[in-house]
Amino acid sequence: MADGSEQLQAPRDAVAAEPASVPDIGVPGTGSTTDAGLSLKELERRHIEQVVADSETLVEAAARLGIDTATLWRKRKRYGMK
């Protein structure tokens, strides 16, 4: 169709990528208390804390978080992390 009305379609064998793990952040109103009701800042702090703990260096942690090492340093300072 040369008139521009053709539709793009994914190959039949294409599978949507799924994350390796999805954190359980709880569902409000269900009694789940894992992370329900936390602010975005608290979720970010916990995520940074976990990634830093799981990484061998801060450079690796920053790369895993997709941020510059200076940004990671500032965020750790802001959240009072060592």
C-alpha cells in the first residue's frame, strides 16, 4: 500500500519483554503492608539503597540505576545514606 495507510505489525513470534522481577508495592485497601502508602521519595530511597547494596561499586550502582555517579552521590547525600 503506497498511499501510507499500511499498518505496522509485530512479528508473530515477538514476545513482549517482561522485567526480571517486579517489586511488591502492595495494593491499597487489600491489607498488604509491604510498601503500600510510601511516598515516591521513600520508594526511590529504598530502591537506591537496594541497588547500592547489590552492586560491587558505586559506579556499577549508578549504571544499573541509569544515572550519573555524581547524581547518585547527590541522591545518597540527600537521603542520608553512607
